[in-house]
Amino acid sequence: MEKNLEIEISKTNRGKEQIILNRKYKFNLSSKRKDNSKKYKCTEYKALNQCPSFIILNNENQILEYDDSHHLENYYFKNIFL
């Protein structure tokens, strides 16, 4: 079952990249890889519940991998265009 993901790419107050997903969840840029893909981790990963959710985008802002194992809606998509 596929659901539409509403993705906004913006900057944090400190100037780093972040993704806002469905106006609910925030993902901060965690690392850049050798293949120019970017890994974003949920903002709750440093909190007590240590959320394992993440998004990996390639350099064309296509979703390569999305794991939403902690949030209520479970989506898992590959190669979705923004």
C-alpha cells in the first residue's frame, strides 16, 4: 500500500539541511557518503526513545531508502522522485 509522502527540504536555524516529512517528522542531515548520497536521521534519535528512522537521498533528491520503523505510519519506498 503506497501513500504519498509530502517532503520539504529546508535549513535548520544553524544552517544545516533538514527534511520535513508530511509536516510531522523532521530529519536532520547526518552524513554525506562517497557516492554523494545524503543520510538524514530522525530528530528523535538523540532523545530518550532513540528513534531509528532515516532517509537516504541521492544527489538528485530521489529517495534511495526510507525506514520508518519507529513512527506510526510504516512506509518503505525505493526510487521515488520528489
